[in-house]
Amino acid sequence: RAADAFSSVPYCDVYFEGYTGANGTTYALQVYFRQSDKAPLNASIVGGSGASMWVVFSNNAGNPITGLTVDTSARTITFTNKVLTGSAGETATVNGTVSFPANATGTAGCGV
């Protein structure tokens, strides 16, 4: 993504949806990271649907956040005890690694 109101420099947006957790809930995961140095800028998880939908997230107004790393060569995002918080105070702690497919737009900084 081009620089915008969220980030003053170009950044990448990795979005997964339709993943089912062990509890049967379907989730979506979104991570933004800078193209230049892979610094994570945002992480969000959406669960449920309709009236029971919820969102937890971490961002710092376009500045780097901690608790996750992005490896575009391996096309992975690793979470290390990353706490995400919702607007109503709910929290989720995320651990583990997810992989993502090659970037369809061909932007090298996003994991071609």
C-alpha cells in the first residue's frame, strides 16, 4: 500500500480469512508491515460474525509494534506472546507462526 494517513511510508497488508480455530470459531487475521524494514505496524484478529463479531488489535498509529516478526523471504509472520486488545477491553494472546502466499502485485518488499 502506498503511504497514507495510517503510515507515512509504503506498507504491506497481509490478510487471511476463513480460518477455523479449535473451538469452531472462524477467524480473520490482518497484519500491516513496512516494506522497507518489515517492521510490523498493525495486527488484528476478527472472530465470530454478525452481532457476535469481535475484534482485537494492536497498533501504534503507524509506528512499529512489538511481539511479532515478519519474514518475507519465508513468507511467515511469527507472534511471540503478542497481546491484542479490543475496544471493550477484551484481550487475546497470540503465539505461533503463520505463512502467507506470494504477493500477487509483485511488490518485492511485501514477499513476492
